[in-house]
Amino acid sequence: MSTVSDAVRQLNAATTIIVLVISFVCFIPGILGLILSVAVFWQPVMRRESCVLYLLASSIADLFVEFVVLPVRIASNGFGVDLAFYNRGICKVETFSFYTVRSIASWLIAFACVDRFLHSSRNPQLRRFSSLKTARLVIGITVIAMTIIYINMPVYYEISYSRNAFGVIAPTCNGQKGVYLTFISFWNMLFYTILPGLVMLVFGSLTIANIRQSHRVMPLSTGAQQFSRRTNNQLLRMLAAQVCFIIGATLPHSIYRLYAAFTARESRSALGIAQENLACNTVNTLTYFAHTSHFYLYTLTGSIFRKEVVRVLDRWFHIKRYLAGICHVETN
């Protein structure tokens, strides 16, 4: 018995350490990366591309994940502190907003892939839809659509009591057991991982095919056309890296949620609960890499992005030196 208790304690300690380490690895570099990403995408040279508007909106959604969702999850998963466990209203608002915003961020990346396909098409009617006007419209529709898709959560999420990782009966904010828990697991996997992932892969592949075809049939380009093509190719590389990262980071969590829904009514030992708690919190925390790693992927894969980062930092340091000079003059 003591051996089982020791194993449970060790698993719970390992869970806390893993969650905190992964969370802080996401949180601290993520703050700097997302702020710089928004600053770079806000530059005029970047903002004139409709694809960048999707990336900018996705980065802004990820700022909510970084500054709101992640700290709440660190407190909840790492220290067991979450107001949603004790307040019904917070439980409903928290789950609804967290799921909705994260799905919005994923879908905006998916639509950025669609935009690249439209932009690279040889059909002028399709190319016409790759525009800033279309991007603004799609972003607005995405926000409304995800809000409607997850509007069921405030209705069916309640505070319930179950055994935690320590074998103690404790409150938790969760969906109603049974049909709804299975439904919301499928629903979230569909709209957070599978559908946006398929859109990313399909339209990413079609874009690559379009680019290869255009390289074969187009004559020599002018300098401006070559610059535009180089920019588009770099945006495609940036998107491809992000797509792979998003799918890899979110798919394990969706699979676990599905497993948990199908086995929710099965009784578990204290050791089994601790093992599942370790798996659940690990795959859940890994999903935050999909929302906080964009800047570093963009920096590695896009030279135009790196140049804009240097310009932004240079401008910031120039302003800082200018303000420091003013303060020095005033003190003298």
C-alpha cells in the first residue's frame, strides 16, 4: 500500500514539475516573441500582404492565450488554484473564452494558407479574393463562427466533484458527463485540430503545386516581380513551419480528450488517476507551444521577417536613446 502511495506522490510531483517547466518555457519567451511578432506584422511593408493580416490577427489572439489562458492554467495545473472550480459563472466564462480564442487562432492560420493558395493561383478570378478586404471579412466571420460553435459550453459546463490526482474528492469545472462530454471532445478535436489542420495541409499543398507550375510557365520576371515572389515564398515557408508545429502540438491533446470522454464512467485506482493526470496535463500544456512559438519559427524560416525584426528593434533602441538624451539634458 505504501508503495502505491509513494508512486502516486512521485507521479503527482512529476506532473507539477513538468507542467511548470513547460509552461514557463512557453510563457517567458512567448511574451517577447508575440509582442515582436505583432510589432513586425504591423509594419507597412508587411501589412500590405493579406496573408500577414491573418498572421497579425492570429498573433493578437495568441496574446490573450499568453497573458490570460496560460497564467490561469499554470495556477490550476501546477498549484491546483482555479476560481473556476468554485464559481459557476467563472467556470462557464473561462471554458468558453479559452476554447473559443484558441480555435480562432488556429483557424486564422488555416485561412492564411487559403490566402496563399488564392494568391498563387493562375486564375485571376481566384487571385481577386486574396485581398485585404477579404482578409478583414474572413477574420470577422471567423470570430463570429467560433463564438457560435462553442456557445454550448456555458450551458453544459458545471462545477462537479470527482477524485483528483491525490485521491481526494474535489471540485472541478467540467462538461456534463455522458453524451455531452463525448460530444464536446469530438467537437473540440474537430474544430481546434482536425479541420483547421486539414485546411492547412490541403491548401498548403495546393499552393506549392501552384508555385511550381508558375515557375515552369512564367517568363523572366522584373526586379519587383522577383521581390514579390521571394516575399510570397518566404511567407509560405513561415506558414508551413507553423502548420507542422500546430498539428504536432495540438493533436495529442485532442486524442487524449477523446479517450477521457469514452472512459469517463470507468472507475480508476488512485495510481490510475495519477497516471492519467500526468498524461492529461502534459499533452494539455504542450498545446501552448502552438500559440507561443510563432516568432521563433518565423525568424528561422523567413529572412524578410528577420529584417523587419531588426528594424523594429533598432527603432525601439533609437527611441530609448532619444528619450535618455532628453532626460540627460533636462537634468543638466
